[in-house]
Amino acid sequence: MGLLIRIIFLMIILLLIYSGIRYLLHPKRKLELAHEQKRFYFLDDPNNVRKNFTLTYKGVLFEGEKYLGTTTDSFDIISIFVFPKDVGALKGLTKNDFKTIEQHIFQHYKNAKIDWKSPIKEFLNSDDNLPNQTM
């Protein structure tokens, strides 16, 4: 009877250690940690075309919708729409920040055309970033 209790106790300890390691190495946890630390992190399942990717950059969480299409020689992701989860978190980002994000996305999807949703689209298309000044 004592041996059975020891084996069960050992199995419970091993299960807890295994669960802890899986928790620490889970990609969503890494995304949340990078988001809190305001670092870049790209979370994507490249084998699942229908599943959106998520990335964080300077404390802002973005989501990207992938669309499959044809290139000259294969089917590939040809269009990506990127939008922030919280528009209020965009404060302080510059056009160079969005260009950096695009470069990171191009590393994963070379044939894709990246479109930003509002209000980023209008910000990137504006010629000047100066607020309206009244005289």
C-alpha cells in the first residue's frame, strides 16, 4: 500500500512539473510577456491560412488577417489586413514604427500586400503629421 501511494505521489509531482514547463513555453504566454515588456513578438500558425496572426510591438497588440491567393507559380498569402486591438494604445508610434512592423511581416509573407485598417491607413497616407494650426 505504501509503495502505491509513493508511485501516485511521484506521478502527481511529474504531472505538475510537466504542466509548469508547458505553461512557461506556451506561445500565447510569450506573446503576453512581450506585450507587457513592450518588445516585438510575432505569433502565427503558418500552416493554417484561416487563422489570423497576432503581433506586439512597443506595447501595442496588432492582429493580421491573412488572405490566400495565387502568385505566378503557387498559392500563397497575397493580402494581409493589419489592425490594432486597441486604437488608444497607438499613441507615440511613428510612420517608421509601422514600416518596421511591415518589414517583420514581409519576413514571413514575402508575396503579401499589407493593408492597414483605419486609423493607421489614413495616418500613413497623410503627407504631413502636423496638427491643424489656426491663425
